[in-house]
Amino acid sequence: MPNNRSMIATIIKILRTLSALCLATLLIVVVLVIFKIGTWASEFSEFLLAWTVMFGGALAYAEKSHLGLDILVEKFDPTTRISAIRLSHLLVLLFAAAVMLYGGGKLTMDRFDMGQVMPSLGISKGWLYLSVPLTGMFICLTAACMTFCKTDSPDN
């Protein structure tokens, strides 16, 4: 079985890099909006905000810094705790695969097919929605690793 820590560490590095790039570009665009440079800057900042939020959510899940309620699970014995945690990751995997990968992918393709365009940028709205299936892919990879990879810790 693959090493859980190295796979999660790689996913976290990728997500941190993508989030940092989106955030840095967003900050530059916000400065352009403040100084009213370019008509496209406002719409581009909204575009980057959506991407930054989506990648940030996936990063929070991968780093286990997302909002979670584990009061009940902490009272379980270690074997039951590992099973409960893996079950929760499996449910996240199923949700992300169904809603984000399948649903988000369909939404993205529909936007490309419909020809909806972001007026100031002149690009398809599909590029905005592409963040959903991409983020879903990262969440699915993380959840699959946390569900199926061997670990020593009950806090998987």
C-alpha cells in the first residue's frame, strides 16, 4: 500500500502552491480594481476569489484544519475510532465524487457547451466552474488516501 503521509504531503504541497498563486494574483487584481485600472479587473477578481476559496477548502480538508465535530468519535476505543474516521473519509469521497466531480464536471461542460461568456474577460464561464471538479479531484485523492492507505495513527 502507498505511504499515507507522503501522498497527503504531496497533495498539500500542490494545493498550497495553487492557492498561493490564486491569492497572489487576486491581491494584484484587487489593487487594479482599487485604482480603477482596466475594466476586466473586477470580474477577474471574482473569478480568482472563487478559485482561491475552492482550493482553500480542499487544502483545509487535506491538512485536517476544516470544521469537524469529533466529540463522539474521541470517546471510542482506538479500533472503533479508526473505523469511524475511515467511514467519514469514505463518505467525503463519495460526496466529492458524486457532487464535485460528476456534478461539477457536468456543470462545467454545460457552461462550455452553452457558450456563456464572462463579459469583461471574454472567456467562457466554464473556466470559472472548472474549479469545482478540479477541487473535487483533490478532495477525492485525499479522502481515498485517508480511507484506504495504511496508517499507524488512530487520528488518520
